[in-house]
Amino acid sequence: MLKGKTVVLGVTGSIAAYKIANLASMLVKKHADVHVIMTENATNFINPITFETLTGNKCLVDTFDRNFQFNVEHVALAKRADVFMVAPASANIIGKIAGGIADDMLSTTIMPAKCPKIIAPAMNTGMIENPIVQDNIKKLESYGYEIVESATGYLACGDTGKGKLPDAEVLQDYILKAIAKEKDMAGVRLLVTAGPTREAIDPVRYITNHSTGKMGYAIARQAMLRGADVTLVTGKVEIEPPRFVNVVDITSAQDMYEAVMDRSTEQDVIIKAAAVADYRPAEVAEHKIKKADGDMSIKLSRTKDILLALGNQRIEKGIQDQIICGFSMETRDLIENSRKKIDSKHIDLIAANNLKVAGAGFGVDTNVLTLITRDSISELPMMSKEECADMLLDRIMEMRKVADLS
């Protein structure tokens, strides 16, 4: 994912410096070229050899170190960097950068860097809440630096409060957001639905389906990495939503209908990847239904068709240039059944898959999609859900370009 990308990590004097060893290792596994610059104080918490072993690159500490090829190293590295993260960032380095002070290897390297720069503060609660530190952080934000919000928890000093460095997985997500994908979707407002709905029978039981939300979540994540402003309307699932997206939690089909329709006119792209219940119990019992001898039947009522409502609304309100994509899960007659939905629901694209095809369907990390429009059918091979998401987004962006040209 990061092949060909250069990541520079700046490490300052904090007990949290140990977390950056894991971060460096994670980035190397994604094939990034990782370079670490340490302040002198940071070497008291973790040895530079650790980073050199993990990254295969010399760990830089001393501006005047002569044990590397002479090419004004700090300037050369600043030019090569695709992203520059300082983590943990002490109050001292934050103050230096904000004040334009460059008196060590780290501060003199980040100063000329023109790549995205990310600062992850880590310090005692009293220090991070100090108004001078807060002013310096705001100053960096005004200059375009991205600030990673400190976590709250037990600190090395024995206090409990804000100032904790987030885990390496969080820091990695900030780096991925910055450089993992070209930002071809910057400025695009995209809403995607994901997961199942739950339709209550009584306070204990409900009707649902096997959807895990993996496909919708993959679409939300890939669109975010490509720069889109993403809203994820999601049913109850067992996976964590991607960071940096607007998450709207729902339970029932009616909840999802209201959440989607309330936001629909603001969107450039809507992708309905959720498995919404077609029917719900006509009446919900106030108390738990007790079992009895013999069979029991439940009268069902049709839920609102969200995809149809979106298509009708676009026509009624004359919404221009909005792309609407539905998902179709079939067990037979995939093309025929899916294509009917394009005209009947007044939408642009169907991403169809067959539950009976190996590698497709619920609960797996792969999918086998067929992308269907009024004029074309594209059968995709089995691939990861993230790869499927990118192929779907590629098709949608092509459709947007055609709409702009026409």
C-alpha cells in the first residue's frame, strides 16, 4: 500500500517513544521507506539501533554527524518525504516548530519539508492543558499541520488524564490517510450504507440477516483514503468503523430510511451497500412473547424502499449530477434481476453479487462483483473487499466525468 512512499518519523523525549518502534515496523510491512529522526533526549528512552534495525536506514540524531553521505542530509530528507510525523511530540518540539526555531536535526528537517506534516502531542496533562502549549498547537494548525488528538488514560507520571500518545494503529491511520491513495475524490460528498437492520418482534427478539457490514465499511474507508467527505450510515455490526468518516448508527430499516433521506440531497454520491430488511413485524409486542404449544405466525409489513425513494427524490427535486448506486444480492438470474432495478428505481449503477459464488456474499473478506449500468456489464474477478471498493469507486468517478463533459 505504501510502496514508493517515504515516511519520516520524528521522535522526541517521551516514555511513549517505545510505541514508535511498532509504528515503524508496521509501515515497513506496508513497504514504506521509513526514516527516523530522534532528538538527543529521545535516545534516553529508546536506542537508535532499534529503529535502524527495523527500517534498514540510519537513524539521524546529530545535525553534524559525518557518518553518512554528504548531501545536506536534513534538506535532502525533507525533499524526499511524502509525509512527516512527529510522535511523540513534546511541548518543547511543538514550541520550537511553532516559533520557527531550528537548532537540531529534527527541527531543521521539518522546517523545509513541504509534504503533509502531522504532530502527535504526548505529555503530562498539566503541560498539554497549558495555554501556551495550546496556543502553539493552534498556531501549527493554522500553518496546515495536522494534529493528532491526545488520548486520555493513565500517564507515566501517575496521573490520569489527557496527554497520552494514541496507539500505533491510530498513528498509522493518519499516515495512510495522508499518502496511501491519490486524492482523486477530494471534494466529493459520499454517503454509504452498511450492515444489517434489526426489526423488533418484542423487547427480546428481532428479525435480521447475515450482513457483517464489511463491504460497506471497505467502501467508506477507500473513499476516505481517496479524499472524499464520507458519511457512513451503519446497522449494528461487530467491526470498528474506519476513522475520519462521519458515522451514523441506526437499528431498524425505518431508522436507516430517515438517516439517509435527511442527508441525501447534500450528497454527490450515494452507495446503498446495506442489507435492509424488506419486511418488519406489523406490530411490536410491548412485552416478551411467551412460547406456547404449537406454531406461531407473525404478520409482516413492507418496509420503505430507500433506493426507490432516493431515485424518485432525485427526479422530483431535479438534483443534478448525483450518482446513486445500489447493491444486489442474488442467488440466481443475477444480471436480469439486477438490471431491472436500474430502471424501476431510477438509479445509475448496481453492484451485484451471487451468494452462491465462492468468495462472494456475507462474512468473508473477498467479493465477486458485477457492475451493471444501463449500457454496460463489467464482471470483476474475486478480490478483496477493499479492491472491490476501489473498482466500484473508479467506475463511479468515470461516470461523474462523463456527466461533467455532457
